[in-house]
Amino acid sequence: MSDPFVWSAEPPDPLYHAPPSEPPRYSRCFIDQSAVIGEGTYIWHFAVILAGVVIGDHSSVGAHAEIGRGSRIGAHTRIGHGVFLPAGTQIGHHVFIGPGVIAADDKYPRVEHPTYLAQPPQIDDYASIGAGAIILPGVHVGSGAVIGAGAIVTHDVSSHALVYGVPAREFPPDGDTLR
């Protein structure tokens, strides 16, 4: 019986390595067969893309990221290393999600919770989320909004707003705008 964690000279599946003539688009990651990955999109080492996920063209999913079942991610979106997005997350086009961002979908987490109600986040086009931010269940991040690194986002964020802190609060823009 072979050890499933020992890599042989031959990749175990064509999704793991691209032909030598092009850079790797999928490298030692798990992509469910029902997922749809757009043209020119890169999925980096040890990322997990679960069933029913759709990722638009020319996007990138960083190493060790997990994209939950049925999530939708727009084109030209970058998801950093170690990001967790729960099932049903909706992300627009041209969105930046920094490394270590965690999004939650359960306001009352318990094992085998009988009244579990998933409330995944929605992140609109051109939003930017800094490293290590935490997005709590049901939060809607508006178009062009900027969330600072390490913020804990407990409420919806308006379009083009700048929020940071614990808990995240809105601050006036410093002149740099994404509009």
C-alpha cells in the first residue's frame, strides 16, 4: 500500500502540475471536480477549492487558502495566503483579500447546532481587505471599500468607506481613493 503523502516522480493527477512549457496554474492543491476555474487563474500550493465554486478569469488563490462550497469569486480578484472563505461567499470583480483574512458564516457556532443558519459575507467589486482582518457573519462590504489590516468587521461597510480597528469603525479617507 503506497503512502498518499509521498509524492512520486509522476504527479497523481493532471491538476497538480502544468506542462513544462508553461508556469504552474494548479500546484499540489485540491480542486473539486465541480469547481469552475477561469482562464488565466492561478491556484497555489495546498489551496482547497470545494464543490460548486466558480472563480472568474485572471484571478489568484494563494497557498493554504480554503474556498467554501458554492462560493462565487469574480474576475481579476486576488485571494492571499491562508484565507478562509465559508460556503456561499460572494466576491465581486477586482477584489483584493490580503493574507490570513478569515470570514465567518455562523453567528452562534456549535457542533451539530440544530438551528444553524449560514450567513456568508458578500464583498462587492473593487473592495480591498488588509491582512489578518476578520469578517463576521452576514457582513456586506460595499464597492471600493477598504478594510485595514487586523480589523474585526462586525457590521456592513459602505461603498468607498475606509474602516479599521477592533471593532472596525469608519474613518474619513486620507485622500487616497479607489473611486
